[in-house]
Amino acid sequence: MRSSGRTTLSMAAQAAREALADCGLTAADVDGFTCYSTGDSAGPSQVAHAIGVDDLGWSLSVLGGGNIVTSTVAGAAAAVLTGQAEVVVVYRVLGSQTRYGRALERVEVDGEGQFAGPHGYLVPPQWFAMFCRRHQYEYGSTAADLGAIAVQERDHAVRNPHAVARSPITLDDYLNSRWISEPFRLFDCCYEIDGAVAIVVTSAERAADLPHRPVHLLGAADSNRFGGSVDQWDDLSCMYSRDTAPRLWSRTGLRPADIDVACMYDCFTFTVMATFEDFGFCAKGEVGDYFRAGRATYGGDVVVNPHGGLLSEGYIHGLNHHYEAVLQLRGDAGDRQVSGAETALVTSGAGPFGGALVYGTAEA
């Protein structure tokens, strides 16, 4: 919800308890905890203690936002594979004190930000609006193309009881919404909420004895170039996915045609556009036509963000994409279930920094 009145510790603890209960485990089975955060959060040892785990064999808190989700989940898997932990809870929590779309007090910047500040170039909507403008210049993408993404994600969210925004929108609604940072309008931007998500990572052997169909991590890849600086990125018409995609496809042996569900990180509609192209689902400048033709929804080539994504379900820094991927591959997504889903691509991040992974119903 928009404002829950709850602490981040309370929300994270509830998410962890429910994730464990869902897979038939208890706090006594857990020996690992990890999260990623910027701003308002609750640390792994705090959340572990809140659910009754006071002896962690492995614990890691990663500084970062949507760019670091893949690394956090893959890090938990690595801890299990190397014997550092047997059962790891991965979570992300955001509370009302963290709102990236507003400033609660005087803004002071240092480092390279001091040079961007006077030009109004300080926060993600401003940064990636410039990326989007460059893409429009280079490839002729339009507001209607961005709108096609926003409209479809909202259509998907209608089926999702977890989604905060479930009222359908039209292209006219999109085009008539207020400006945020041109060319971004209101519906180009994700929906900031209070919330928490948790997933449980364990070995394939242990998962085989648990109640649900196991979901396997088939491969992961990241790319963080130029020190993570949006000012130093060499091509504003694309994103980190330009480098991440070939690494992921090489490591997994998969290709876009093999993907049934694509949970594309969507802090903005343009993030979907740029990464969707970079991962090879379509050519540069063709995303709008791809979505309008129904190729990115049910009955098409791949279903993109069947939960409505960060744009409509809510912004929990991308871990909710992983939750959705797991539900889809278990066949537990209810009215929004993608028939026969066996593989899910999940991306995270924007600009020069981010990653991706693939989940599957069968082991690699």
C-alpha cells in the first residue's frame, strides 16, 4: 500500500515468515539471511532475530537498489553451493521514509553530483529521461511506444490482487497524464509503496522434498561499467543490458525464443524498452510495435511483467519480479498464470548498472 504505518522491520519479518511457511520450512531451518538496501530498511540480523533466528552461519547486507537484485539472489545461491548456508532468506523492504520521488529536507550533493545538480540532473527520472530522449533521436521511438508498455502492464495488473494500481488505462489516459521529467509522464514512472518481499534459496536436493515444485536458477550475469556513473555511460540509447545479455545467453545456452515469462525491471517504461531490445526480443526502435501487436502478452511470443511490474503492482526495488517468476514457474499465479511457463527471465537495474538471471522448472 502507499503508506502502511508499519516499520520496515515488521514488514520484512512478516515477509520472511510467510516465505518460509509457503515452502514448508520454519525459522529453525534457516542459517542464512541477505538483503539489499538504500535508505529505509532493516538489516539481516535484525530480521533474523525478529523471526527467531539468532545464529546465522551466513549473513550479507548489500548496498544498492534495483541494480543489485541479481547479485543478491545469486550471492545467496553461491552461499548454498559453497556450503556456507543451507537455507537462505533473501528479502527487500521499503517503507514510507524511502520515497525516491520526493525530498524531505534540503538536498546537498557532493562528488560528481555537484556538477549535475545545477542542471537539475540528480535523480533517476531526470537521468533516464535523457536516455529516453537519446533513444528517440537515434531510433525514432515515440511517446505512443512508451504508452504501449504502460497500458499493457496495467492490463496485466488488473488480474493481480497484490497490485496497488488495478484500474485499466488507455493510451489517451497515458498521453494526458502530467509531465514528470520530459519525455516521462506520470504513467512512465513506477508506483512507490510500502512493502516487503522474501524468497527462500536452498539446494536442489532439499527443495525436492518441499511441498512446491522447485524453481531452479539456471544462470546469472551482471554488468557495472564506468564506476556506475550515469554521466559516463558511452551510449544513452541503451543500458547495462547491452553487456549483460550476451553474458547471460552464453552462460545458459538460452535465447529470447526460449523465454516464456520476462519480468523486465520497470522503474520506468523506457527501462523495459531499452533492456527488451538489448536482450534481443526485437530490434532497436521496434518495441512499441511489438507490444501493440500483442507479442508481449498472453498468446504472444513472451509475457512481459504478468503481475503489472513496478509500474502497477508496486515498487519494491525489483524483488517482486523474482516472486512473480517463482509463482509463474510453479503454476501458482492464479488468473494471471502463463500457460506452460517453464522459463523466466528477470532483469534488474537501469543505465550503466544492472543484471539478469533465468529461472527454470528443470535444472541446468
